[in-house]
Amino acid sequence: MSATIAYLLVVGALVAIAARAGEELLRLANRPSRWAWLAANAALLGLTVRAVLHEPAPAAPMALDASSIVAAAGQQPAQRGAWADLARFLGEARSAIADAPQDLLAYVADVLPAQVGPGFGVTWAVMTLVMLALLAGVHGRFSRAVRALPVTELHGERVRVSRSAGPAVIGIVEPHIVVPAWLLESSPDEQRLVIAHEREHRAARDPLLLIAACLAVAALPWHPASWWMLSRLRLAVE
């Protein structure tokens, strides 16, 4: 179990870093950055399932034969010395890069307390069940509260009016736009802007994306990267 925990800590950190870079690339391409964090959550969840089912083992280093690179290059004897030097340099660089994750994994496994392994699986399962129960309870409470709110028409949109909560889109199967009562007294331009914003959330299925990310956190409640990626997804959604 200690090897699994160390593996997930290291891999989760690498996935989070990659997602952060992907977020910036999507922003530069004028694309929604939420997909980087959704993909990262899915990747970490998939790697978690794989790590639990199969205990992680150190990867065998790939051999890089400098002579084969030189021969493949097909250069004249006078030029093969430079190719050999280049192949040797690439081999050493590749070895350092390939060994870095394994070295980090070994370090994390070494600093973990020896007693973290026994019983951690039970603690993990209990934490997950508690998180799922909390999510179900919160969802049920919000669903009942939303259904009890009065309904009105606002700029061609059927909305539910609360005292102060919102604006927000609440619901998974049938999302409802909830607006605060003060919005009804605002200017028509402000109302149209709010309604358009919430329509975008509903069209993008953002409530569904967020609940999926919450389920991913529930599956890995002890992992810092999982919580951080959820917070970044919430920010990206807005």
C-alpha cells in the first residue's frame, strides 16, 4: 500500500502540473480551459484504479545503443565521431529524465511513515463513503430547496427566485437558473447579462462537470492534487 500511495502522490502532482500547462495553452487558443482540469481528474481517477488493482512496479530503463544510432545515421567515418558524441549525450539525458520520476517515487515512499500502509485502505474506503454520503445529502437538500422556490419569467427565461442565493445554475438532470430577489429590481441590461451568463453554464453542462469532479475527489479524498484540481476547475468554469 505504501508503494501505491507514493505512486499516486507523485503521479497526481505530475498530472496537476500538466493540467496547469494545458490550461494556459487552451487559453492562448481561446478555448475553454475547463477541459484541461476535467481531463486531469479523469486521468488521475483512471491511474488510481489501475494502481489499486495492480501494485506499481519500477519501470525498466530503456537501453539506448549509441552505435546503432551512428549506424542508422549512415554518415561517413569522419562524421561518425560527432554522431557518437550526440548519441552519448542524448542517452545520458534520456537516462536522467527517465530516472527522475523513479527517484522521486523512491524518495516519497521512503519518507512515508512505515505505519501508513496497514489499515490505510480501510481509512481510504471510509473517507470515500463519507464524502459520497455528504455529496448525496447536499444534492438532495439543494434539490428540495430549489423546487420550493417561486418561479418567474425573466427575459424569456423561466427562473426560480431566492431571497439572496445566486445567480447560479442548480441541478444535474434538470438544471434550474436561480436568481436572487434583488436582481428583479436591477436594470434590464444587468438582468440580460446575468441570464446570458447562467445560460452559458447550463449549455456547457457545468453542474454535471462539477459533480463529476466532486466524485473524483470523493474517490481520492486524501490527495492534495485532487482537491487543487477541483478548485481550478471551479475557477475555470467561471
